[in-house]
Amino acid sequence: MYHRFDAVIVGAGGAGLMAAAQIADNANVAVISKLYPSRSHTGAAQGGIAAALGNQEEDNWVWHMFDTVKGGDYLVDQDAAEVLAREAIDAVYDLEHMGLPFNRTEDGRIDQRRFGGHTRNFGEAAVRRSCYAADRTGHMILQTLYQQGIKHQVSFFNEVMMLDLLLTDDYVCTGVVGMDILTGEIHVFHAKAVLLATGGFGKVFKVTSNALTLTGDGCAIAFRRGLPLEDMECYQFHPTGIYKLGILLSEACRGEGGILRNDLGERFMERYSPTLLDLAPRDIVSRSIYLEIQEGRGIGGKDYIHLDLTHLPPETVETKLPDIADFVRTYMGLDPVKDLIPIQPTAHYGMGGIPTDVEGRVIVDEHKTVLPGLYAAGECACVSVHGANRLGTNSLVDLVVFGRRAGRHMLQFVRENDIQPMPQEPDFRARAEVARFLENDGHENAADIRVELQEAMMSKAGMFRNGDDLMELEGIIEDLRNRFSHVGVRDKGKTFNMDLVETIETGFLLDIAQAIAVSALAREESRGAHVRDDFPERDDVNWLKHTLAYRTSGGLQLRYKPVALGRFEPKERKY
């Protein structure tokens, strides 16, 4: 089936819907989503959205910019960080005017709370910068923006899975190809401009806060089409996932006063971050938990520690952290008002992704060459405002700031340019891939390959890495890729063939894993969330640069581009 639009957005999370809101009344726009839009993973973000409103205490966007750059261990592009911090304020008010129900102060302003790594006066003390709607902030952003899409008559194609990106021979984007999961029908979307807002890839790891659908689709498809992936080695582990399950317990718990305790009952963050304590950046807190466990102070000698909310007023837990309280009661059978909560770090967020400029335009090399008509925003993109470690609440502001900028630039682009012709047989590659899986009666099962991949990634490319493990991991991934060529699906039907969908997703995960492993082996330093036991120090002389990974016929090729520095010179991170 053929469709023609001015602009096509792939992904109905915060970035995609924010972009659609900029275009809808002025051009013909479609949003394609693998899920029903309100199930997009933006809805899982709990704690808040950062903006230096100064509603509770003095704040300044320059302080926010500094915290972002320092939190990312100086791998952040400072021009992008300035855009993020400056425009966060206006973007939050945009959401408020759209109807987002933020918590309020007594005098009616947007309420704000503390979050990890956010400080006043360049690190002096923690600051209240996180604007929130209880612990459902992402959910409220998603609902608000989806309602805007309905209001402005955006064309939604729900439960359509992207399979291919359409590029001309001279690298101009002309559309995408997708598959309707309900019917198995292939759809071609012809457009002047395309935005990839397909989210993250946390399902490459065994224990993760990410939903089942976060398999890196947009990143993997761009990668296959010859585009680079940037800084894929930088993957964040959130400190507080529910023990063994990985379900996220928001940093808002610690923002409201929660404390991390070891087997001795100690507030152990006093040893690692004497100024910010439990609200240090996530990479530091996660490593501190690991070190406590490694040194025998995990609870009962096991591989978890406790999150303590028992000293907080019960009304704080019930009114400001209601979803978290419900998660703990439902999944653990504990009462967070009275009981200590077992937690461990969980794979959470990719700082890397498809390289873009501050307008959301995809760039294809170290010279910042733009690919006309193609944009990316959200977790699948790397602008780079997160560097080697994202600060909490900067993900939602990234979505709305750069989703908004990408949408506005797309509107300008579609007004100024004619639609380009598509390649002949634009759906050929997508149909061939689907046919290969349906017609192959191979002896390998994609589910088995996915499990083995997730376990290998967790053990050899998780929070702590070394060269030997990463070289071994490369071999494991190559073996799994060879086995994947012999995969067939047992379900040969067309209606809601989830066997087929999950097999395609496994192929995406293998591509993502390879980019992570190769990039991580090459980066011989420790920076932010990328920690090498064999190279424990940060090395600005050799590694203050972004990795660009390209897929080639001979494997992977790595190239590099400089970090955009600015007003903040790289320094040792101390909190």
C-alpha cells in the first residue's frame, strides 16, 4: 500500500509527538508507531523534566548547562547543551499551556524537586529543578501530546513496524517502509521529510528498565543503510531497578529524600559523593552500589542493596510517589512506607544513537554533512547533550526541546523543497527480509539467540568492562549473527505474527550489540557510564572525541569527530 505525506514521523513517544505538534496545522503529517501511541515508552518516565524555572529556589539555565556538561563527563557537545538548558524553560511552559497537569506550589506555580547531578551555582548544592506530575511525568507528557495530535488531525498509523528507510543514490531521504502488524501488509510512505523517533535499545541487555519493544529499530535500520551510530559504548545503568526484575524505581524517590543503605544500614554514598550524597549522577551512584556489593556489604551478602523510604512522611510516598509505591507492593509484596526496598542497577538509557545537529538533522560523517530530508530526535538520536552519562530528567527535556526543533525545521524543509522520486521497487528490501524469515525452515530459533545475546551483553558489556571480555563478546556476537542467518519462524500466518516481529527485532538487537561492543573495545579509557577495568582513568588527550561506528561489508569501521567545547573546560568530576 502506498501513502504520500509532506512529513512522516516514525515513533509516537514524546519526541515524535512534539515534532508532529509543530507541523500538523501547516503540512500533511503522518505518525507511524509500532505501538498504540499512549503505550510508547515516554510514558514510563517517572520523576520529572528539568528546567531552570527557579520556582522553589534560585536557579539559572547556565547552571543547568554546566551540570549537563559535567554530568556527561565532558563528552557533551556544549552548543547542544546550551540549546537544551536555554529552551527547556520555554518547552516546559509549552507543555503547561497544552494542558499538562504539573504538581503545583501553594501559590500555583509548577512545583519542582531535586534530582541527581542538578546543582546551583556550579556544584555548590543540589537544586530543585525537576518539574513533575507526581511520579507519572512521562505518562502525562505522552497523554498531553497525543491529545494535541488528535486535536490537530495528525494521521496515525498504529501498530505499524518500520522495516526500511528509503534513500536515493545521492543520499536524500524519500520515505520509509513499514509492516502492519495486524495484517502483515507492507506499506510504503513517500515523504519530503522523515523523523526517526523510535526510542532506545535497552532490550539488548538481560536486566533492563526498558519495555519489550525497545529493540533499537530506527538505529539499526539507519546503520544498515550506511549511516553512522555515535557513542554507542556509552550506555547508562540506572541505580535503582527492582531486584532481579529491573523495573525502574525513579530517582524521584531520592529526590524526595530516599536513602541508599548497605547491609550495615550505612548511608554509604557519604563515602563516594559527600556533597550530593544519594543525588550524585547515575553513573557514580551505580558504581558505588556495585563497589559496596563487591566489598561484601550487599544485603545478606547478595548482589543488591536497600532503598529506604521509611523515614519519609507516608503522605509523601502516597501522593508524590504513588506509582512507585504501587510497583513495590505489586511486584515485591512490600510496603515502601514500612519496608526497605531491594534494588540493583538496571540497564536504562543509551546516550549514543543516530548523529544529529541541533535542528535534528541527521549527519553522516565527522564533517557534519547533513542528509537532506532525514531527522532524528529522542533516545534514538545523539545530538550530543548526554555525553557519556545522562542526568536524570534530562531525557524528557531532550525529547521536547529537540523534538520541537526538529519539527519546526521539518516544516521549513517541506515548504521549501519538492518531493523526490522514490527508488524503483521501494519495498523490495523489506519484502525480501520478511519472506526470508517466513520461507526459511531453519533449525535456529530467534528467541534462543536473543536470550544468549542479552546474557552476554549483560556480563561482558555491562557496568564494568575490560578488553578480554569485549573481544570475547565480539566473537559471541559474530557467532550469533551466523546462527541468525539460519533462523525461521514457526508461525507462517499474517495476522499479528509476533513470532515474525520478534525475529526481526532480534536482528536489530544483533546490529546494536555489535556497534556497542566494537565501540567499547576501542575506547581505552573510563568516562561516565563507560568503565574499563583495564583503563580506569579518563583520557582527554586521546579520547575527548565522539565515536562514529559504520557498518561495512567487512564488519565495522570506526571514525571519530571532535567534541564541541565551549565555556566549560574539562575538569575532574567531583561531587
